[in-house]
Amino acid sequence: MTQRRSTSLGPGRMLGILGHPVAHSASPAMHNAAFAAQGMHALYGAFDVPPPQLEKAIAGIRTLGLLGVNVTIPHKEAVMAYLDEVAPTARQVGAVNTIVNRGGRLIGYNTDGWGFLLSLEERGVRVAGRSAVVLGAGGAARAVALHLGMAGAGRLTIINRSRSRAEFLAADLARAKNPVRAEVADPGSEEARAALSQAGLVVNCTPLGMDPDTESTPLEDVGLLPADAVVYDTIYRPLETRLLREARRRGLITINGVAMLVHQGACAWEYWFGRRGPVDVMRAAALAALEERP
Ligand code: NAP
């Protein structure tokens, strides 16, 4: 008689993403494809959690014995209040995107910045000594700017609509364990033009250009950038934003947000399973999911 494989996952083999809305997330496809490719008996789901339900949802990780979760918009900051421990880097970023359940003790990490750096490394972009401009000063910008600083970026400039938020980020960077000096510039100002004209790397961390506002751009004139600049857009819907399209037409190196999405997911595996996730499988699954639901 052939033995049937149990369909019961058992405790500690279930994971997922908490967000609101979350139905269009590519993460379940990405992680489940990786489990299948590695013959792992685990399942990753999408949990739509409205903000008032966040505390109960976090308690549910313990109650139901989930192995861990990812956290996305709008919960990345608020979730920290409900965890038993927040890792120092996540604390510095001010946001958690990965939670591990260690025997009922919930520990929060942030893999966005780490994933961002790995996505540059895979394209052969050296950060050390490179002048960088970060567009935006929200959660993604905080992770990106902190990790650019940690990786030894040269001059770092933050350009944001609200100057006060950019100044707040610059002050936090200056107080970091390995302090990073960042300048602040208003969009369209002389300071911003000067920083952009010397930038080796420009990273868009605003939603400008994201579906459905695909004709928006955080940078009206990519002609300002040096001919060897790398233009990185953290947006992955659409895969090629107006910013990346204009940069590509100018002959600049472009990187879209799928690279960061995939690497932050692969890095989350380090905390859940003690090893990095299979990046190629995860990328193919994420791209297929994004094509299905652009
Ligand atoms: P957030 O915390 O809300 O920050 C948004 C930032 O964009 C703020 O600096 C905000 O400026 C600026 N902004 C928003 N609307 C703007 C507008 N109309 N004009 C000018 N500036 C505007 O959001 P977030 O979590 O950092 O996410 C930002 C982007 O990063 C999103 O597009 C998201 O898709 C992307 N992201 C990608 C990944 C990935 O894995 N690829 C991971 C995380 C985030 P103010 O300070 O003036 O409000």
C-alpha cells in the first residue's frame, strides 16, 4: 500500500504576511514557491488585518503557533509595540517587516535595508564611497538611508517633500551606532540639483510613479544625473516606472523594486529557518504574481 503524505502541517510550519490591504501581495507566491522548490512542508498565507485588529492578530501568532510573519503597510511601525523584542537595526529604522516566534516570544526584525544592499550587490553596484541621494523620508527611505550609511556611502542627501521629516531622519542617522552624516534638501532647490548632479546612486523611496499614478515621477529631470549614475526605484508596480523608463532612455543603469522585495524575503528566511531563501525561485514567482496582478 502506498503511504499518503499527511496534509496536516502541524504547529510551527505556518507563516504569512499581515497587511491592509494585502490581497495583491506577491509574498505568498514567492515564499510558497520557495518551500515547494526546497521540498519544505510549510505554508505562507496573506492575512488582511485592519489597524484596530493588529494587537489581536499579533497575539494570534502565539496562540496559533505560527513560525513567523512578514508585516507590511500600514503596520510596520505600530507592530513594534506588541512584540517582546525588537532587534537594534529594526529599532533604528523604526519599523519591523519580519517577526519570528521563538517559543511564544515574538522578535521583530527589519530586512528591507539588508535586502536593498544585497540587490545592489547582485548588480555589481559598489556602495562604499558612492554619493547617494534618497528621495523620500518615510519607512523605506529610513531603511535605505541607514543601510547606505552602514555600507559606507560617500555623500548622502535626503530630498523630501516635508523638510521636517527629512531632518528628523538625518538626525537619527547622526545618532546611529555607526553615525552617518546626511544632508537635507528640498525638492527642486539648488542644493537638490547640486546633489543630483554628483549622484552615483539615486533611490526613489516615495510612491510617486506607483500604479495607478504611473505618470508621476519624483525626479522631473533625469538629465541632471551623471552619465554613470545608478537609478533605483523601490516601486515594483509597475516594474518600470516613469523614473526608470526615463533613466534607461538616458542610458543609465536602472534597478526596480522587485530586487528589494525578493531579497528582503530571502533575508527573512535567515530568521525563520537559519538560511537565506532561494533568490532565483523567489524572483520568478514574484514576477509571475506581479504579471498576474500588475
Ligand atoms: P511612507 O512611510 O508613507 O513614506 C512615503 C514617503 O513618500 C514620504 O517621504 C512622503 O513624503 C513621500 N511622498 C508621499 N506622497 C508624496 C507625494 N505626492 N509627493 C512627494 N512626496 C510624497 O511609505 P514607505 O513605506 O516608505 O513606502 C514608500 C515606497 O517604498 C512605496 O512606493 C513602496 O512600494 C516602496 N517600498 C518597496 C519595498 C520593496 O521591497 N521593494 C519595500 C518597502 C517600501 P512626506 O514625508 O512629505 O509625507
